[in-house]
Amino acid sequence: MTRDELKFRAALSRFAVGVIALAVLPTFYPETRRHVWVWFLYLAIAAVEQVLIRKHIGGRVRPVVSGLVDLAVLTYTVHGLGSVVTPMASLYLFAGVANALVTSPRVAWTLAIVGGSRTTRWSGPSTRAGSRSRRTRPTSRRSGRRRSRTR
């Protein structure tokens, strides 16, 4: 198997991830049904990438761009569902290994650094108790307490 065939076959894994995500995510996470368009777009981009790989177009830029697309779709999904709730976060490892096998070490390191920064940089809406803004109305002496009238 030549290096080009290996790249082409490794890139076919994008279709597997996309189709599995389209089948599994809406079943187990019904809130993802309104975001299913993201995975259809990902499959369309994967098809274009396959053509670029087959025709040897893109050189060193193509693997970086396709790796960034992979990370963007994965990050969108993980942050939408939550990294603790879903096993989707484990696909970061799969994406990194797949890219490292078929690209140069420089591209693999670039994608690893970008992917690592995306997972630690923003972790979604904060759920700490102190982060919510609690608005309270200023109370004056007169409006602060109400006296009940009992006779």
C-alpha cells in the first residue's frame, strides 16, 4: 500500500464518524436533532477532501485545513453536549492519531496543539454558583418590610 492510498483510506474514516454521528447522536441525545445540519455539512466537506486527496491537490495546506475542520466539528458537538456527558471527547484522540499517521510530524504537532487549546480554552457556560448574576432590587426601609395589619 502506497502512502497516497493510506491517506485516502484514513480519510474515509471521516465518513464513518459522520454517518455514526448522524445515526447515534439524535437517538441518544434528542437535543442534537436541530444541529444535524452540521454533520451533513461535515460529510459534504469530507467528500470534497476525498477528491482533493485523490487528485493530489492541496499539498501541505490541505491536511491542516481538513484537520481543523475535524476539530471544529468535534469541538462544536462536544461543547454542545458537554464533555462529561458524552463519549465524543474521546474522538480527539482518534482524530490526532489518524492525522499523525498520514501527515508530516509538523502538521500532526500543529493540529495537536490547536486541538489541545480548543479543549482547555473554553469549557462552556460556567456553572459555578458565583458566576450567575443575581439581581436584587434595592430595598429601602419603607419597601423592605411589609407589616401585616392585624387588629
